Amino acid sequence: MRLELLEIGQADQLSACRLSLLLGVFTTDNKVEGFLKFARGILNSERAILAFHDEPYIWYSSSTGFKAFQAKRRAKLSSYFSSDAVLNADHPNYAEFSKHIKSLGVGHSRLVAFDLKINQHNSIGQVILFDDQLDAFKHENLELVQEFAMSLINIIELRSEYDELKELYEQQSALNFSKTKFFQIIAHDLRAPFHGLLGFSEVLAEERSTLDESSIQNIADYLHDTAQSTYNLLENLLNWAMAEGGRFVYHPINFKLKQATKIVFDVLNSLAIKKNIELTEDVSENLRVYADINMVTSVIQNLVSNALKFTHVDGSGKVSIRAIQTEQGIEIYIRDTGLGMTESQIETIFEPSIQVSLKGTSGEKGTGLGLVLCKRFVDLNQGEISVTSKEGDGTTFKVILPVAVDSHVALVKKEPTSANP
């Protein structure tokens, strides 16, 4: 059996070669090639191999250049070292190790191997130097190569830490940009209603005597609706900021889902009637979830409000709340027969990527911030939320929540793993 030699340009599984890439195997700063060439020179060895655990390629150095071997299977060399860093002719396992190496297709008359250990118990790979010479390797040269191998490990650790810090920096930069854009949109959305509030309140203050009762009532209705929508926007913004900062008190208990859905139905049914929309609630008394009841109620109310916002008001519109128990958990469905969404809207619907939402069927305004909160609340409760929709054919939101494991006793409060994205 012989190892399959590849030209470097043929290597096509580089994404799995994390450590090799950290050492720049395909760059002008190729630390793998430099190390193997140095080790060969110090030990006067004709050939050398470096292999990292679980990577698809073995790196081969000789007088003909730097090549790549296909690693068909894991060599499992670590056990031969018996906690030693160097395995040479003096090692008690040398004969078995040499035989094993030959069975892998690496012929030789002499060899020495170095275990690349990041600590006492963990190895990341091995380096093997071999050729057909009969002279033993000099111990002082082995120590020098071993020291240089340790410097290679240090380079890997430093570059790995650098890559992790760089990734964190890029993620934070992207998050900061998103939040900055988000607050720019929020500021814009707050400015618009205040123009109306200031303008109409000025009319009432300075021209009250010139207005009839109908005009006064119209202004009052406008001021109330605008103040209410602006307050809702501020409340959603505050809740979103608290959720992003991890400042929500998460208190999960066992409760009947019907408790939350009935509250939402009772609160929003009058709005549905006003909009000439049929709102139905079909949730069994037997369905119990383990979650924060306030967050769950807020999620359902937000989703139903959204459904009513985008459902037709010509008498044909319907919004339904139903739930079933499956192997995944308690599945809650909020279905409407409204405007539906495009594919691009679905892809970004739970992101605060800050596009002003569409107006509802009665001209309602919003920012889509409520759906961002829904996603955050569902995540905090170890659940899932998804949406299916077709433009012109309505929308269905599905929320999956954990099933209550005990129907009688509330569970002990559990801290969420993280409130941050």
C-alpha cells in the first residue's frame, strides 16, 4: 500500500484543514513547509511528514519539494508515544510504531516522530522524519527539532486566538452598525407622529373657538390614535432594548396555554369586530407549557395584532389562534387570510435590519419591532418561531414551546443560557 500523492493545486478540502491554514500552507508564509525543511536539515533526513488529527491532508516535504498526501484514514499514532513527546529508536514502542508506519505506506530504514502536544493530555498531530539511512539520529538535534516544534504549536495558538478575536470584532462591528441604523429609523418614525401631535394640538390651543364639534372630535380621535401608536412604538423599543441587554426577568412556570390565548382573544376581539374580521380561538384546556406566561402572552398578542393589521376588512377576513401538542412540543399557530408576504420579507422578518413595515389594511403604521421582540421572547423560553406566507394568500406564524413536565407543580425557576444574540 502507498499513500496517494496529490499536487497542492488538487487539494479541494481546505475548509477542513483549519490548523494547516493557520500555518499558511498555501501562502508565501508557509510555516508547515518551513518547519519540515528546517527539521530535515537539522536531522539530515531525506523526507518528513506532518499530519494534524482529523484533517484530510498529510503534508510531505523532501528534496523534490512540498506536496500533499490524501489521508485515507486516521493513522492513530498517539498511543505509541506513551505520553512521551519523542519516539525514536530508543523508545520501547519503536519497533511496533515502525511496523505500523510501514503498513500505512511510508517505507523507511530509520525514523523519528514528534507528538505535537498542546498540553500534557492533548495532541494536535505528529511529525515524522524518515529515510533509508542506517545512522541513528543525534539526540542533541532531536532536542532542537522538538523545541522548534513547540514554537510551531505556539504560532498555531496565537493565530487561532487572533482569528477568534478578529471574528468577534467583525461580529460586534456588524452589530453596532445594525443598531445604529435601527435607532436612525426609530428616530425618524418618532419625529413624524410628533409633527402631527404638535400641529393639531396647536390648532386646539389657538383656534378652539373656530371649530365645530365634529372637527374637534376628529382632531381628538387623531391625537388619541397617534399618541397610542407612538406609545406602543416606545414601549416596544424599550422592551427590545431590555431584551438585547439581558435585563428581562425570566420566570418560567407550568401553566395552561389557554390562560394566555384567552386573554389575547378577549383583549383583541373588539378590535377584530371593529375591523369586520372574524377572530377565533381554539386551544384545549389540556395543553400546558413550561414558559414565562407574560412573555408568551406578549408574543401571542403581538402576532394576533399583526394578523389583524394585515387582514382584509371587507368581511372575508379571518384570524385564528389554535394549538396542538406534538413530539416537538406545544405548537401554536396564528393564521390570517390577509395580505401575505414576499420571500424577501420572510427572510428578514425577525431581524432588526430596520425597514419600516408596510401599512395595515386600515392604514395602521408600525416598525416591525414587535416581531423582533417575539423572536427574542421565544428564544428566551427555549422555543422556536417560524413563518410561512404567500403574497395575497395570508400568513401563518408557528411558535413551539416546551411542554410542562408536571401538570400540578410549577417548576423551579431556571436562568436562561443567554439573553444576548
